[in-house]
Amino acid sequence: MLKPILASADLRAMPKVELHCHLELALRQNTLREFAQKNDIDVSTDAAFAQAFLIQEPMGELKSVLHKFLNTRDVILKEEWMERVAFEACEDMYLQSNVRILELRYAPSFLLDHHKHMDAYRLQKAIISGVERAEEKYPIAVGLICILQRTKSVEENEIWVDFALKPQHQFVALDLADNEVDFDPEPFIPLFKKAKDAGLGITVHAGEPNVPGISRNIRTAIEKMGADRIGHGLQAIEDPEVIALLIDRGIPLELCPTSNWLTGACSSIATHPFKALFEAGVKTTVNTDDPGIMCTNLLNEYALLTTECGIDLATLEACNAWALEASFIPTTKKESAWNQRLRP
Ligand SMILES: [Zn+2]
């Protein structure tokens, strides 16, 4: 169900870094279909499956896209299923796109919201187990990011910060996600300060939707929340001062071209500000966001940038180098996977 990939051999061979991928939306489509069937959802035809779960055309606004995410979340019935989801997400990244450094993020509160029977500790254990199985099988280094939801209270989110800080949970960073138009980041500043002081990396979804003035959230993330990276941030293009801030601090943007188009953040891939931001001097990186339900993979994103935006191979290599440097995975672990990159 993936779009045809017109990727050159050079693009395929390039070892890649993926920094922004939501684990619970990166389900392999066959697995998602199997889970749907176990929930007695009719996915007997491709059309029925696509209608229920996939986002293949722009849906108008981010809020409707977020709503569609719920359908996928709802069919994940058991913690143990996430072991398979995590393993397959890593496997697909390596086999389809030659990803060697991979950061996967998820919001425990998002899964537990619908599945009251689930236990966050068992969930995390299952995910770690799937990731470790993939790391044993493939030359790939994987890090996990814990997401806080803007739509939740500060009190509830503090529980998840403490959860993320437990060493046995192996998180490398904290993120803030969800509807940034109706929920400001300011209330969560103390939580991000706590996480940063305790040594977690910080990335924040900010400046994503095409809403005038939204780039203010990028400034808040950098100046008040200690963001080391920005999730999306493509609306920085609206404000030269925000662009200057990103350049001055050397903060990379985790751009996700297909997702940005499907959520309406930009009107097409061809009009994505990726190239303009790169040429302005911003550290742009290439990512998938929600590869399972948005029918893409990292190689496809690279190919789209070359064909739709005229981005050349040298630019993509520069983006990859920034992504490698900006990954929150410990340096020795990163280097070990990266240095195996010539292994077939
Ligand atoms: Zn995201």
C-alpha cells in the first residue's frame, strides 16, 4: 500500500537517522489489519482497511488527523502486542530504509487512556523487549522518547515525567505533543525543566500547524523548555527572528514532509519549506512521523524531497549528519551501530 518509491541506489544505500517516529502509529499495515480483525472490525477489503485506519490524503486540519489516530490506538489490546509492534517498527526501518539510528516515541497516557486494564510498567517492558530483539538482529541503535500530551493536566503529566525518569525504563528524552493551537506549552515548563535537570534530552512538537503566529511555540520551547530539538517547526518560516534563534542555538528541526502535507501544515510536498529553511541555515532533518498509517517510510521521504523539492544528495547527507549528532542515544551506542553501516 506504499506509494511507489523512485529512489536511487545511492539513496537506498545511504545509512540514515530517524529522529521523529511515533511508535503507536508506526504499525506495520499487515499487523494493524490483524489487530483490527481481533477487534471484530471489518477490514476484509483494502478500501475498508484504508477508510478505518489510513491517512492518504490531506484531511483538512490537524485535529481531524489526531482523531483518526485513535482508531489505531484503540485496537492495541494487550501490552504484549507492543513487543511485536516495536520489533517490527525497527525491522521495517532497517530493511526498507537502511536506518541505523532510530528514535521511537510514544505517549503512555495515550495508550492507557483507552485501555484502562493496561499497566504502564508492563507496556514499557514489552516495548524495550521488542527494541532489544531488533538491536540483536540488526545493526541499529534505538532510543525511546516519552511523550507528554498537552491535552492532559500538569498533575497527570508529572506522573509520566517521573515514569520517564526511571532508569529501568531507558528513555533518552521527553517530548510534548498534541493540539498546540488550543493548548499552550507554558503550563508544562516546570516539567520539562525537571526532566532536563535530570539528564533527559528535550524535544517539543512546536510550530507545526499552518496557523498564523504559531511559531511562537518554537520560541517558548527553546527559551523556556530547554528544547534541544523541535518536532516539525516548519512554521518557523513565517518569522525571521525564530529562524535566527534556531540558527543561533543550533537547534535542529525534525521535519516530516509527508505528514506535514497530510495534516495540512503545508499545501503540498513541493511547497514544503524544507529547502528554504535549509538554505537559510537551519539544521533540517528528515523523518516519517507516522509511517504506518501515513503509508510512508524514511527512504520514501528522502526520495520525495529529491523529486518534489529539488533537494540533492549532498544536502540529505548534511541533514543526516545533523540528525546523527542530535540523536539523544548515548554516543558510544550510536557509534557502534553507525560504524557497522558497511556491513551487508
Ligand atoms: Zn510527531
